[in-house]
Amino acid sequence: MTGSDHDAADPPKRRRAPTLSLKGRALKYLAAREHSRVELRRKLGPHAESAEEVERILDELESARLLSAQRFAESMVHRRGARYGAARVQAELAQHQLPAEVAREAVQALRETEFERAFALWSRRFGEPPVDATERARQSRFLMARGFSGDVIRRVLRGETPEPLPEG
């Protein structure tokens, strides 16, 4: 067997994709969506040589304004707000250990529109007020599981409707 015959029988060697630097990996995550510092730390940890290296990268990203608790909170409110109540979103924000003021501002904006959002979600799912106690409990559980307040749930199930927005 000649050298050329041997080469033809061997499958071609696959070229490995270059491995990303830690900062490159962080930027890739941030390009897809906003992340919290806690979330990025968790994702980068397995790829770092040390926890200090991860913290240094996170500090660099924050100082370059590529990593922002404020933007993350706004993104979370935007992504989750239509489907969940303020309590649920507040609990999710708490898991990300955001500064208290940032989380408070984000949740306050949700509280102001909670009834309208709960009503819209309820309308899409049910559309009609409950006819008996069993159905009332089912509809109530649906809204409670999504983090809407008891007062808002009672208003929705009583048949209240949101005020129309003023014509501007």
C-alpha cells in the first residue's frame, strides 16, 4: 500500500472550532440577551481557571457598560411581564441578586399595570367569568400561579374591566 492509498482510506481530520476566551464567551452570552452578574458567573465558572478570573472579567464588562443590572431588570420585566404578575417577577429578580433599588423600580412599573395584564391573560385563557365555585377556584389558581395579587385576581373574577386608555 502506498502512502497515497493510505491517505484516501483515512477519513479527513475534523478541524476543531477555536475555543473562546472567557471574555469572548461572556460577550457571546450577552449578545444573545441581557444576563445578570450572578447568571454570567454561573455560566463562566466551569470555563475559568479561577473565581478571581471570572470576577475580573465581570468587573471589566460592567465598567465597559456591557453588563448592566438595570438593563437586565428591564429585559426581565419585558420578557416576563405579559405572562406573570409582579410577585413572580420580583421573586425571579431576587434570585439574580440585583441591587435592591434596581429590582424595586422594575417591580413598581409592573405593579402599576398588574390589573390590565392579569385581565388580558385571563381573557385569552378563559374569556368568561366563572359559573360556579369549582371554576372560580380553577381560574383563581391559574392567576395565582402566575404571581398576580389576590386583590387583582378578585377584581378580574368579579368581571371588572380595565379602564380604556385616554385618546391622545
